[in-house]
Amino acid sequence: MKIHTLVVTALLAAASSSAFATGPLSDKASDIDRIVQGHGKPGDTATAKSDNNISFEVLPNGLVRRTDAKYGIVTILDPKADAAVRRSR
């Protein structure tokens, strides 16, 4: 179970690393893209279309809470810090 979670987390990190915003976001971007890339407002929520157990919520401090209800996993993401790290590379 822990290995499965680790693999899924690694795959999500690898897939999303190049998708973070460094500028304006497309009008066609999904709600999850907006939230994860730091364009969401506190209280915004979205549920993954591919897995209804996974939801994203923008917290009042700007961080994003990703919840996987099936496995009971909660991950806190900081979109602004992630974008800053990518810009410095």
C-alpha cells in the first residue's frame, strides 16, 4: 500500500512538474489546473474526472489540499513555491 502511494505520488509529481503556470492561464484550463497552478481563490474546489475520490481545495492561506478519500491521503501543495523553484532553474 505504501509503495503504491509512493509510486502514484511520484507519477503525479513528474506529470505535473512541467504544467505549472509561469504566466497567464488558458481559458480552456480545467478547474483542477487553475487550482494546482495557483490561480484558484480560497474556497475553490474541484474533483478529478478520472477518479471521483480525489479532490482539490484552495485553503485560505493559498495552499492547496489534495485529498484522496479512497486511501485516506491528504497532501498539501504550495503552487507559488513550486512555480518559484521552476523559475529559478
